[in-house]
Amino acid sequence: MKVMNFRSFGSDIVYIEGGRTASGFYTIEEVFAADYESLDPRYVFLLDVGKKIYIWYGKKSKNTVQSKARLLAEKMNKNERKNLSEILTFTQGQEPPEFLKLVGIEDTSLPLPPPTENSDDTFILIFPTLYQVGLGMGYLELPQVEIKQKKLEKKLLDTKNVYILDCSTDVFVWLGQKSTRLVRAAALKLSQELCAMLKRPKHAIVSRVLEGTEPQIFKSKFYGWDDVIAVDFTRTAQSVARTGADLKKWMSKQETKADLSALFMNRQPAMSKEEAKTLMEEWNEDLEAMESFVLEGKKFVRLPEEEIGHFYSEDCYVFLCRYWVPLDVPENEEGTEEEEVQEDGYQCVVYFWQGREAGNMGWLTFTFSLQKKFESLFGDKLEVVRTYQQQENLKFLSHFKRQFIIHHGKRKNLKSNTAIEMFHIRSNGSPICTRCIQVHPDASILNSCFCYMLKVPFDKVNNSGIVYVWIGSKSDEDEAKLAEELANKLYSTETHSIQVLNEGEEPENFFWVALGGKKPYDKDADFMNYTRLFRCSNEKGYFSISEKCSDFCQDDLADDDIMILDNGTHVFIWVGAKCSEVEIKLAYKSAQVYVQSLRAKQQSQPRKLMLTLKGKESKRFTKCFHGWGKHKTVVE
């Protein structure tokens, strides 16, 4: 019977999502024991033995499922075996003897009973459960990842994390490329326990999966993670190979998104002395108390009062700062007791400071010991800030009132009395960002615009010597006074005589000899008025350039990115060891555009474009970084 109303329906086939039975659109891959009894004439079975992949077609299996199985085998061979495996296909009743032996049939000469239908029902798909492995406060965390609309998608996997995918018959441990060794090891052990915890078939296995090398069986668990190449029969093979199967997708990619706006922004103006002084006073007025700790061995001990302001590059420090916070008292509560207001009107910030040569064990020790104590004491009023050497924020720096000294090595190591020491005082972008950093003693490091301290030892027994405070002819007056104060803080006047030297008054015997002889050095530091550091990265999914703050340091040079440094006369393209070719090309074009724009803005300051590699930097490049030294070793 025909109904006229039905004629208005369209002629298109619409696939309704949500079905969980095998069809041409949706296939279910489930692991079975390698036994003859597992075979079912309604389905297709794939047996993977490495060099050979067997595909068994049941007599009642659908053609679409057979094609899917063949496609799965082709993907496994291409992506996982480099096309070195042999794919063997056969239908029920035509099994080769080698296949029968693999499924437990020892005597292949005897007639076999035909495989039976194991169940009247179709396979019931057990939806996989995804867990994220994390390092909590003294224990491992295994939160279940929320999967919206029961669609397990690839984007749920973060390269910095480790995940466990529980599929009942399979347990996969997915290791992100940027995940830590500790979490990886914990996840592998945890997966074994998870596998044994629940009732599973005997053939259930735990598989280790590395990001970027996922097997096809793992990919098949995810919605849309498919490597099938679509074919458009209206186009030639050469056209498809050149532009891809999806023309719309190819055309959208041609409109490459890139954000270069940071290159055309004006340079951040330097903070004035008055503004810096006001900020330091305000932040220090709010600071009610500061307790200092340093890592000694495997525990944190209180830092002696006289050592506050001294930092060592191989050590870790903790500063507990209690700040007064003004509260807005409602008008109807004016009679509230002052004690209650004062009790609530504070905030505690813990600054964890890590030297550039210190390992991460200090941070782990802090999180499992001192941080727990602070959390129990202050609860939600506590904020933890992890900061690295020369990457401190302004508020933290302000508490040391420009007396921030960074030494080489460890605090507890006995210094050689005969060692020559040299310190360089410099502020970047703001007087608040003033640091006194120990540098390698060499005359070429001197600059007429800065102040330096040089300790020359005399008597090894008495630990005596002389400390020269070298004042550059173009140096700032306030920094010259500060240099003398720091010299008195660094060295005892009982054992060391402190002598202030203006540039040009250096004694030949001690000063220049200690620096290895006279060498040419820079007479100006105009680069301080122009320096800008840009980072070029694809981490947002497109090429973007961002500017570092004026108080940048050597460790801001990201190993997996390209950096652009402008020093007023040259624009350097710094190439990290792990950056991609695409980033290099785009950064080069961006730097060219930047140089062209500067020709219009600063006609009196033309720039030359230079290329430099990590570890091959020239002095023109390194002078822009305070306390330049060896690059940190990147731990994989």
C-alpha cells in the first residue's frame, strides 16, 4: 500500500548514530582466545602472528565486515610492520594447516567439526574506560576521564600525561611523549594491578602504547581515529596525491593562520625609579612576615637570617610570605570585632625557588613534606608559586630590596680560599629586577655601563684578600652605591679589604692579573634600550609569536622553538635543537618582516639579520642575557 505523504521524504540515506552491532558503518574489534572453539561462522576473525596475518571469513559473515577486516590488516601491515607481513585470507572450510595448528588443532589430517554459532545474540560492546594517571599529594591518582556522549576521541589524550584504557579484554597504557618517567613507571605497574583486579578472560593482556606509534587495535577504540584515504574517482591519482582527498579541507589549510601581532607592538617602556620604589614599598608594607627555608639533603631547614638574599644555583629555597589583605566590612557589620577582621585579613604565598643547576628532587621533596604542613595550617588561604632562577616575579624580588645575589654551586660546599670570584650587577627593565650574579672572571665581560665585584685572594690560611668594586664610567649612580653595599654583604671586612675602583684606575698587579690580563671590552650598553626577545611556536595549533618580558634570561630560550632576539643593531634567529623545519621557515619570514617594519619605525637604527644555533652563540648575542653560562642539559 502506497501512502502519498511518504513521497515528500528525501532520497538520501541517513546513518543513525548509536548502533552497536556490526555493520558497514560500524565494526567491532574484540579480542578472543586463539582457539578453534572461538570461531563463529557469522563473523570474521583476524589472527596476528607477526610475519603473517591470517583473515578467516565465516560463511555467514557480511561482505562489508570482510572488507573492514581486510582494511584493518592492511593498516597493521603498513603502519606497524613496514609492509613486511604477509596477509593470508581464506573462507570457512578452506583453512591452511598452519592456521589450524595456531588455533590448537594438532592433527590437521582428521576432519573437523564446523564452527558453531557461539551465541544467539550479537556482540555486546563493552564501552572502554579511560583513566588518567597522576601524581597526587603522596599517592597516585587514577581519575576516570569524562567521555561526553560516549565518544572516545583522540583529543582526550594529552601529550604531557599517561592514560590507562580498560577495554575488558585489552588494557592499554598510553604514554604521552612529554610525560615524566615517574608517572610512566607507576602507570605500567598500576595497569598490571588493574588487569588482575577485575574478572577477565585468560587471554586478556596489558599493552604499552607510545604516542605516535599507536597500533591499529588501539586506534579502533576511538571515534574518528581512522587512516582510511577517501577516493574521488572524478580526479586523477596525481591530483589526490598532491592535495589530498578532501579538496575543501585542503583549501581551508591554504589559509594558514598565523599570529605575528607581537612583532608590531611597541617595546615595553622601562619602569622608572620612582614607580619601582613605590611598588616595592607597597608590597613590603603588605608583607607581615617572611620565613625562609633551604633544602639540605632530603629535608628543608630554616635559612639563617644573614643568608637571606643569597641564592645558590644548585640549591632550592622556600619562602613563606604572609601578606595583609584589607577586607571590605559591610555597613551593617561595623560592630564586628577587630580581632576577627584581622584574623581573616591575610593571605599566605609560598615561593619555591629552584636554581638553574638544581634537580627536580627538591620540588618533589617540598610537595610531599613542607607543602603538606603549610596546607594543614593555612588551608585555602595558601598559594604555592614555583619559580626558577632569574624568572622570579616582581613581587617576590621586591622583598629583597635589590639585594638579590646568585652564587655558583651549592651553599654547603666549602669554597676554595684561593678562588677568584666575580659578580655582575644589572637590572633588566626595572630597578626591581636588579640581580648580582656570579660570572666567570674574565676582562672581556666588563662593560662601562655596569658595576662589578672582583675578589682576589691573598692568604689561604687566613682567608684574606681584597675585593674590588669596579664602577663603570657610564654606570648608574644608584647601582654604584648598591655595588658597595653588596660587597660588604658578600665579604667580611675583617678578612677582606674593600676598594672602590672607577674605570681606568685599575691596579695592574692584582686586578688585571686576576682577570687573566687586559682584554678589549664594551664601552656602552645601548642594547639595553632595544633588547626584545620573541618566541615562535606552533603549540596553539598555528604559528604564533609572543614576546617575553624585558626581564628575560638564558633559560627562556626554548629548546623546541625558534627565538627572535633584537639587540638594536642585529636581529638574531636562534634555532633550538628540537624545533621543526616548518617553524624555521616561518620564523625566518617573520624576522624579515620585522626587520622591514623597523626600517620605517627606526630609520637611524638599521638591523642586520643573523642566524645562530644553540651552543654557537656569539658575544653580540650572549651580552643581552645577564649571567650567561652553559645551557642546561634537557632531561628526557
